[in-house]
Amino acid sequence: MLAAATPGLRAGQRGLWGDPGARFSGCEAWDEQERAAEFAPEVAAQFATDSYMVSWAKPEGAWLRQGWGEPNTWLWYRYPCWGDVELVVDAARVWQGQLQALRLSLAGAEQTADSGYTLTVAQREPTPGSVTLTLARAGADVASAEADLAGAALLRFVQRGKLFTVAADDRVLLGWSEPGQLLGGHQIGLASSAPHFNFGQIQVSATNSYDTTFGTAPWEWWQGKGIWETTNRWFCDPRWSFFGGHVDDNPVIWSKQAYSGDMSLDTYVGLRMGARDGGDDRYHGSDLGLAIAGDGADLTSGYSFLFAAEGNTKSVLLRKGQVMAVNTDAAGRFKYVGTSGAALDEFHRHWFHMVMKRVGNRIICTIDDVVVFDVTDPDPLPGGRVALYNMGWGLNVARLRIGYEGLTDGPPLPDAAAMLASADRGAALPWGLRNDFETGLGAVRAVDHPVTSLVSRATVADRPGHVLAMTNVVAGGRRHVRLLEAEEDGRLDLSATPQLKFAYRLPNPVRVNIYLALANGTYRYVPFNMGPQTDPLFTEAGLKLATAVAAPGPAEADNRWHDFSVDLAAVCAEAGINPASDVIGIDVGMLVENPYLTAGWTGNPAGSTWYLDDLRLEPAG
């Protein structure tokens, strides 16, 4: 490959020539304007002037500012940059003599000076605006030039592949091509001979970067769960509105684009104020999540980082549903939760800077620059989509950045409408207490929205005829399905036919119980394979929890066929309900408000299907 900078050629046509028979391929020519990446999005003026929003709204928030007040101290850009990169500074500060020296670095690593490609701009006395430009690779000089910056507005240090150029506005001053392997860093740095360099006079852009404050329609995102819109974060002051997800217990939003190789998901997020019914100003101070390298449906399909999990007691990092690491130290928890005292500024008004990165085989997760996880994966996942999520009352996102090594095609996003349209319900059946699903589904129906819990007839290789298939279209949720119900809104007489029997095939990720739906709107449940339904995190919210009754033992989740039988008359007797008149339906699902199962974090992933056959209610004996 040949690449060259041509500082002396300012205009004219482009062409190629060669001897007869010569061929050219992969040719590209450009000017800086054609290849320029977009800079940071504009931020509303009221955000940029608010002291609580400096971290994400003002230019200095993008830089690590240790030593900002000291001359010649390296300051590092917070966000790793992949692809073509451009660092632009105010040239007037140089040629007007305000700086004696300025150093700019691209492709640096580990916040180390001279680890990347460093441009030094030094004043040459006594001519105003005269400078010496020196380009160094890993500390060794590789190119230099003398230049006049007088009258220039912007000084540009640009990397395009292996080509490095320095320009004053659109006038190229220095060019150099890397003859060997590019240095592997992705950090940008700056060192100035004057203290308190004005960060408003610096701009950074990278082609492999996405930066948004959600000031325009978020068409690049897919709403996995909940409602995502511009909404208030604080009920006590509804004037401040930001992009956020709410309504669902587990609001999730996925990128439509999938990313490959190394990547960084960098966000400023805050928990939404108020209980889920909007009735007070309490916080669910737990469960802020990021995911990378996912499939766009399941939060546990790639790497998933959950901060302050399980009632703000720990942080958890998963890889494809398996725990990689747990942090129960202070770094893995909110220090304060609430709206008064220290929590007012440290939690209630605070925007948490939450970052998740894959760099080589390392997975790094931080909160407010404090490392929560730095874990090595011997078999790093190749890539996928990224997500933000919460398990509780919702969250708001002030700003989000994605840096990436490459783009890729992720798996198709769930198409619930197409799945529903293709569902096989068979023929209509008269009401009855048994069904082998050879003719149709009968009374079986999704109690939730049919595009979240899909019911259909299916054929499987390990059982003859048709069976009932129950599929989770989205991750988690209630997967609530009615199996049997009374005719014309009456009552099921379980005193006459108390024996519930069916065959089932249950894969390991599926977590469900059996429920008796009562006429008074409550449930009694028979543990199937989900176990006891306890929910200490949400009990105080006054939710209706189903009451447990006896069970014949846990179901086998080994994806093989088994027979199940339970005496519902005995269940009713233990629960204190009348088997002849209190029950209106028999359901399966996950009806307890368990935030982790609701999110699909500990089971019930998107696309998980379990099967049932030979369903019947029979007399005792």
C-alpha cells in the first residue's frame, strides 16, 4: 500500500498513470474536509452552565484534568478513539505568543507521554507566529518542518490510517507516513507550556465514534423494554428533562448497530426519581446496567455489567450468562442513596459516569473513574450490540459515547409481529378439560401481550404429533400463559377433577411456576422449577405477591420429556380456598415481581421455548 501527504499541492485534478498493462486497485484520494469526522454534538446552553452537569455537558468534562494548573503536564482525553482521528486546537493561542510550546499526542497508551505519535509545536524567536513542528513516534523524531501560523485559526493534527498530517486551517504544513506497524494505543493527549489550557479551544473527532446527547430522534436505537422518551428525571423539578426509559420494571434500550473488536460504551446516567407509580420521591437505589457484545435481545448474551445489584450490595459482571466477577467492596455500591444530606449532591443530583470497555482480552468497568472490574477473558467475544438497562423505576441518560474498532452485522432483531403471524393455533376447539394439541390450542392463550409470550402448536423430533410451544419473545417478562379456564367466565370445579397432569420438556434457562387464578384477582402458586417466590427488594412497594402452596417437587429442566401430576384439591385445602368455586383458571409463568428474572438476567432469555403436551384435568384416583 502507498500513502503520501502532499503539502505543496493545494489544488488541481487527480489522476493515475502507468506502463501498458499496469493495473490499479483500492485507490482513494481525499482532502481533509471530505474525510473529516463529526465533532461532539451541541449541548443545550442551560446544561453547559449548570454546575451539576459539567462532567458531561462542558468541554473540560471530556478530559482527565489532574495537573491542569501546572505547565507542561499531560492531560488525557477520557475516551479511547479508534479509526481516523483528528485533534484540533486554537492556533491563535500559539501564533499570538500565548504558548511557548504545545504538544499533541495521538494513539497514546496508558496515559503515558511519548507512547504514541507526538507533535511538538515550539515558538521560534523572534518572529511572531514562526514555529518548529516536530513529529515523534514513541519518543523518536521522525519528521519536522518550519511553519508560519500567523493568521491561522485552527491547528489540526490528523491521522488517516498510516498517514499523519499537520495543517493550519486547510493548509498542510507537515506530512509523514508510518512505514511499519501502527502503534496500538487509542488515547489522545495534550501538554501546554501555559497552565489552565482552555478546553473549549480543543476539539477531538474520530471516525469510529458515536457521541450523542439525544437531542435528536434516537433512530439508531431499538426499544427493548419500557418506554424511552424525553422525560423528567426529578419529580421535584420537572423543568429538567432528559432521554430515559421508564414504565417497565426493566427498561432496556439496544443499539441497532453491532460493533466488533475492541469497544467502549461510555455513559452519564442517573436513576429516575420516584416510585414506579409516581407517588413519592423515593429511589430504588440499585441496579444500573450496561451490556456490550450482546445479541440485541438478551442482556446476558454478551458481557453484562450490573452496578449496585441486589439492593446496593454488590456489582456483578456476566459473560454469556455466567458470572465472571463480583465486587462487594465500596467500589461496587452507591455510597449514598436518597435526597438529603450528602446524598443530595452525591446521588440525587449526580450523573454517574459509567463505562464498560473491551480492550484486547480485558473487560474493564468503571464508575466515576473508579475501577469496579478489570477482568481477563481468555476467549473474548468478537462483538455485538450494546445496551443500557435498569431494574427498578427507570433511568435517564444525559450523554452516551461509543468507540469501536469495527462494525459488524449483528443477528436480526426480534420481529414479534412476524412470529405472531406465523404461530400455528390450529382449529377452534370446544371447551374441555383435556387437550393433546393435535387439533388446536383450545383455551390456551397468552395472558400478557401476545407478542411477548407467544403460544403456538409445534412438532418436535422427540415426540409424535403436535405439542404446545410457549416462547419468550423478549427477555424476562412474565411469560404468563393460561392453560385451562372455566367455560364462559365461570369457575373451574377442581373438586370433581382435581388431578392436573401433563407432559413437559423444559430447557434449563426457563423459570416458571404453576398458578391458580382466583376469582378475586389474586393467585396461588405451585412451585414448578422456579423455586420460592421471595422479593425483598420490592415488597415495600406494596405489590401483590402470589402466595405459595405445596408442590410435588421441582420439575426437571434438562430439555427432556417428563410427566407431571399434582392434586389441586390438596393444594386448595392447604391454601384455604374452595376448589369448587374460587378458581377461574390454571396458568403458568413467572408472575412475581423479581427484578432479575423480569429482566431475563437469571433465566427466561429471549427466544427460550418450553413444551407441554397431553394437558388434562382428571378425577381423583
